[in-house]
Amino acid sequence: MTADREAAPPGAVPVRGTWPQGLMKAAAIVDSGKADLIEVPVPEPARGQVLVAPSIVGICGTDLELLHGTASYFRDGRATHPHVFGHEWVGRVVAVAAEGEQTLRVGDRVVGQTMISCGSCRACQRGRRNECARLRETGLYGQQGAAAEYVRVPAQTLTVVPAAVDDLAAALVEPAVTVLAGLDRVACSPGERVLVLGTGTIGLLAVQLARRLAGTVDVVGVDDAGLGAALRLGAEHAFRPGEAAPGTYDVVVEASGSPAALAEALQLADIGGRVAAIGVPTDPLPSVDAGELVLRGVSFTGVRHGLDFYERALRLFAEGVLTAKGMVAQVFPIEQVADAFHLLEHGRRAAPKVALALPPTA
């Protein structure tokens, strides 16, 4: 079925490794409010592409929006049912159809970038791939997600996972890169007072990184388990909403996606403070005194993603600066995708992340 470079017939796509054919299992959102296991075709070989067998796929709040049909991708038609999700993942390379691509080998463990940029639009040519005009996002729109036996992705979107980073940690790299981008954009530095709002996956990763960059960090949250996890992961003080003193912090990271929390973040920043908004509110922001923000010189930065931070995130996990310990509540076999979504939305959890595990492929 698959030929090596020398034996490939004229016009065929040269492939290293064995590229399977036929049908594969995939976890999909089959209708609004319903997730199930389905069968879909294995993607065909294509030049410049790599076939990967995912092993762990994280599920997050964005996937819940997809489940309920409230995600913008369904509203504007970029996604349709059945929808194979999965944008936080780690897996092993099965086959490579990228000519001249020698850095990836069959058997390599890899993580994949969620955002797939075109490389040729004005934004890409200016080195701003996050702003690509023809962007596709794995598991969201334009690109099959990783909650399947196989996922086909462009070779340049893959990063090899160091041996020191286990699969659970590697599956957290996707949210970690956005945290890295956010703290980089607001130039978080030693000695600064940092506050993180939210104790979900992004919030707890932000606590870990801010502790390393600034030395100390406080956290605001609504969940006892999340606040406890934040303290174990390095937060100095844990507050409920409304308890932290306004005008106190040099850097505020809004990681919850709550409109009320974002409004509070703007008030908690000190004169000249910087706010990194990583959580994505789904409702309009409450009234904000814009004049006060201007006079206090508060900077607001929306953080879209961290496309250029994958290698750095993996290195921080390998060095122990970031950890997956205490971050993952439960890993479900892919057949129990409905149970995984139920726990994420309704279950009491000691940790924020829920994930799916896929069996090794032959």
C-alpha cells in the first residue's frame, strides 16, 4: 500500500513508514449536546503531510462550546456535524509524506500546533502567523481534530517531545504556549506583583510560570479545589472574587474567560499595570470606566495564541518549571467520550483537565 522513495511510481507521494488505508475510529460531536464514537476514513497521503497516531487528547472549555453548538465555528458554518474535535494532543509519527523532511522520523513523539497558517498571506510574510488570513485550526475548523486513531498534519506544525516530558504533560503544551505568549507580551519580569484570575488549566499554568518569572504570584478563583491546587503550585495568596485589593498588581492575567473577572482585572492593575487577557469571554464586558483606565495608564493585551512557543513550553516541562502533576482529573478511553464531557461540565474534580486516551496503533 505504501512505497518507499525508490519504489514510488511516477506521480505518487513518496512516503516513509506505512500509511494505513480504510476506516478509523474517531470521537466526534455528532449533534448539539451529543458526543460519540464514529468511523471516518483515514486521511490520504499528501505532500508535506505527516500521519500521527494520537495517544492523549485533552478536552477543554472550547470543546464544550463545540459540544453545545455555541462555538462561533458552528454559528458561521466553518464547522459542521459530525465534528472530530481535539486540539490539545500528543502522539507518535506513523508515516511521513514530506519530501526533504528529515527531522521527523517514524516513531517520534510529537505535539502539533493548533493554528495552521498558510505561510503566504501578508501577516505570515511579516512573521505574524497568529494573524494568518487563511488560518485553519486543528479540531476547530478547517482541519480534522486529533480525537481519532490518526490525524494528518503539515510537517512544519509538529514539534518533537523530549524524553523527559511524559504524554500527560505534552498534552498540556497547547494551553501552555498561550500562557507563555501572554506573559511574554506583557513583559512579566522578576520582582513584579502578579495576579492570576482563574484556576482552570490555563490559570494553573499561568501560576506556575508567573512564579518562575516574577518570583511571587497571587490567584483569584471561585473553586476550593482550584484555589488549593494554585497554592500547591506556587501561589502565595488565594482570594475569592472581590477580595484582592484594587490597584495592586503590575501584571494581571485573566485566565477564566468570565466577563466579570475581566472587568475586575482592569481594576486590580496598578498605575501603569498590564493586563493579559487569555480567557475568552462569551458575553459582553460589564461597564468599564475607560477614562480611569486611560488616566491610570493601564495596558490591555488580548492574547490569541502562542504559535511560536511550542519548543519553549516543552523545555519548561522537561526542566520541571511547568508540571502536569495535579492538573489532570481523569483520563478516559476514547470510547467513553460522552462520560469525559459529562465530568468536564458537571462533575466535581480535584484537577481542571479531562483527557481521552487512544490505544497504540499496530
